[in-house]
Amino acid sequence: MEIQKPGDDQAIYKREIKQGVKIFEESLKGFQDTKKFPEKKMEYEKAMNESLKAIQDASSALMNKELVQEKEQLSNDYKNYLTNPSEENAKKIEKDLGALRKSSE
């Protein structure tokens, strides 16, 4: 059993962001690759929604202005992607995820 030291909250939130980014990336890829099975797309969309929520919560808890802006950008680009799932909108999401990953290191 790992004993948490006081002040380790930042490390926990950063780990949550990294994990959320990874899940979002994997779900986005699955969403893009799934053509014939709408129920599978819905599962990937649900996973993206849940990981986005985890990223947003952890970013807000860190109270880091840069992370907050990046999570808002991801949220906006994700909404745009769901409305118009183009390659261009997917690339914006990938850029946002990369920025979040880098900021959470």
C-alpha cells in the first residue's frame, strides 16, 4: 500500500490528466475507425465524454491557467468534431491532447 505524502495532490491530478488523454486518444481512434456499427461509435463517444470530464475536473483542481485554457479548447474542438467529424477537426483534437499531455508533465 502506497502512503500518500501531503502535497502529492498535484501529482495525482497530473496522472489523471495523462490517463484521461490516453483514453480519449484511444477512443477517438476507435470512433474514427468504426464505420458500420453505430452502437460501437456510441460506446467510443461515451468513453470520450467520460475521459473529457476527468481531464476537465483534474485541470480545474490544479488551478493552472494554461491547463484550464487547454481543456476548454479540447472541449470546444470535441464538440465541433462531433458536429463535423472531419480530418481537420480530428487533427485539432490531437493537437489539444498533445498540449494537455505536455502541460501535465
